[in-house]
Amino acid sequence: MRILLLGSGGREHALAWKINQSVWANPLYIAPGNAGTAQCGKNVLLDITDFDAIGNFCLSEKIEMVIVGPEEPLVKGLYDYFKSNEGLQKIYFIGPSKNGAQLEGSKAFAKAFMQRHKVPTAKYREFDASSFEEGVHYVKEHPLPVVLKADGLAAGKGVIICQTSVEAVSEFELMLQKAKFGEASRKVVVEEFLEGIELSVFVLTDGKNYLLLPEAKDYKRIGEGDTGLNTGGMGAVSPVPFASPPFMQKVERKIIKPTIDGLHKEEIDYKGFLFFGLINVNGEPYVIEYNCRLGDPETEVVIPRLETDLVGLFVAATQQELDTVKLTVDEKSAATVMAVSHGYPGIYEKGFEIRGLKKADNKNFFIFHSGTKQDGGRILTNGGRVLCVTSYGKNIKGAVANSLAILEKIDFDGMYYRSDIGYEFK
């Protein structure tokens, strides 16, 4: 099957690595990809938001399946573009419709959807420029801390937890009246703060049925002990020790099933991954957010634990036949540790040679590239998050130790990584 995978991060390298093992996949194209995905297929220089260019490539290369990694093309309606084009509509497409992608693209849409289908989540109100004064009063009177969320996509930066009313009102004004997050904050969701421990849960759904993938926990802060600025993710572990069978049964019964049933009931086209950002509050799961794709770096621990042919699952999803297939998961623990550029998540330089990659090569470890590029025989840094090392272990402590041992063999100027990923579970 001729496959095109869209994206260029660690998530896409992990997906490409898994797809490349499938009996279905030949050839595999990745657009635009990175130095790591080039080892799994052929990189293609395409802009993931240039729908015409993507469509023309699919027609010229007789692509049979498109898999979308990141959220932006989905929120902008790539699925709808394919389904409205006679030459493209028969291509298997993994990713939701524009309407389905609003679960991530609009916080207000997602909260209203949860409310309609009685999915447990934090209490909230939404405001825009026309209700600014009412919003200021609401924020002033809201119990602290209070959470402010830009409604639209804000590159992971649109959520602010305010500890004082003065801060909350100031940020609310910046978001709505000063466009702090651009178009994303034309509407703001004000939400109660939930105290608990977070985890990420994923399903692959055909819009009616679903398969529950391994859960994961990621680590967003740049510094050891979860300190410092938020990042795109400094590492992840799977499974999550507190996600016991009774807890996960609650997650399925109270959150996943009502969500999938809601998609089906509202006739929302959704064939792809759905990410549930959850928080465990005294043993009860609540939804913090939906994402319309896999998380990163959680993908780098979830995908290696899947033993089932991934492309076969995708085909079943496109035919709304996920209820006829079985998912097999490796029982071993997996941990990934991300190596980032000096200065990230702030200003950083690119173009440094990455050394030691071949020395670290081993079938028991996986080096997934994120921000890298090929330069002749050299691989250079090309982003804030550069690469991550995923390892198996008998437990999380062992898996993390194995990844750290490999990272010690890899080097680039200014390289930094956290050595305490999974610290609560050791």
C-alpha cells in the first residue's frame, strides 16, 4: 500500500518506524519528515497546510492512504478537502473531519461537547469581546487558582494558571483585548482548577468503535522535579502505575465511551486517533483537554508497545470495523527521554552536528528524531526538541535508566535532557 505520512517530529518518526514494519506498507512517504524518518521511507518536501500540493502529490504518486500526525492540517480541514475532491475521496484517510478536529481546535467547542454528553470535566464559562466586562467580573470573583484558556490553537502556550485575581484579570484582558495569542484568544474559556495527577489516554476510533491504546504520562517542565518553563514535552513513560484496572474502567465508562458515542450520535466523521488529557482527582478521572491526534512525546512510548500491525488497524478504522480486530500490547515498561537545544523553550540556535548516533544504535533502544536534518553525511540539530531515546525495561526505573545510558553516548553542542523522567514511580 502506498502511504503518505504528514509531519516532521518525534511522533511522526515513531509512526514511520512502526508503519515501516507493516506487511501493508510499500512505499512510505513522509512530508516533510526529518533525518530520522528518512531511515524509514522517503522524505518529501511538502507544506502540511498546502492542501493542493498534498492532493497533487497523492494523485501523481497514486497514494492509497494518508496519515496525519499534527493537528493543524486537521483543524484546517484536510479531511474535508480530500472527501470533497473526486480524485482523492477514495484514499484511506487517518484523521478526523474539520468538525471532529474542533475537539482540539476550539476549547469552547470541546467543553460544550463534554457538557452535552455528560463527560466529567472542570466547570467553565466562555467569554469574547462582547462579554468582556461580564468576564472581568466573573474572573475577579472566581475561586483561586483559576485557569484561562485561549479557545483556539496556540502552539501549546494558550493555557495560563493564575494564582491571584489581579493576575487573572490582567491575563484575561491581554488575551481578549490585546490578542496575546492572536486569533486563538478571540474567545477565552475560564475554568476551575483541578488538583490531581495527570495522564494521557489514547484511542484509535472509526467514529463508532474504538481500541484503547496504552496510556502514558509526559513531563512538560524544562527543569528537574517539574520546575521551570513549560515545553512541548521532555519525556514520557508507559504504562502509568496509578492507572489501575479499576481506574481505567472508570475512564472507559465515564469518558471514552460517552465521547465516542457522542461523535457517532452527532454524525461527526472521525477516523483516527483521539487523545484524552486526563487528571486523576482522588481516584476520579476528569478531562482536561481533547487532542485530535497522538501526543508527543507520548507517541514515542505508546507506539513501541504496540505489537499489532498498525496499518492493518488503520485499514479497519477506515472501514468502521475496529470492533473486529484485536490489539496486542507489550507488557514491558517503556520510557523516552528528550534531548533539547540549549535555551529551549526560549531562544536557541540550530545547525549543530549530532555525534554518537551510530555508537548508540541497538535493537533494544529506539532513537526517534524530532528537530533534525540531514547535511550530507552529517545529522544536524534543527529544532528545540532534537531527539529522544526510548527504551524498554522491566519497570519504569529500568526503562529510564536504559534511555539515560544511551543518551550519554550522544552529544551535540548545548545538549540538555532531564535525568528524572518518571521520578514519582521509582
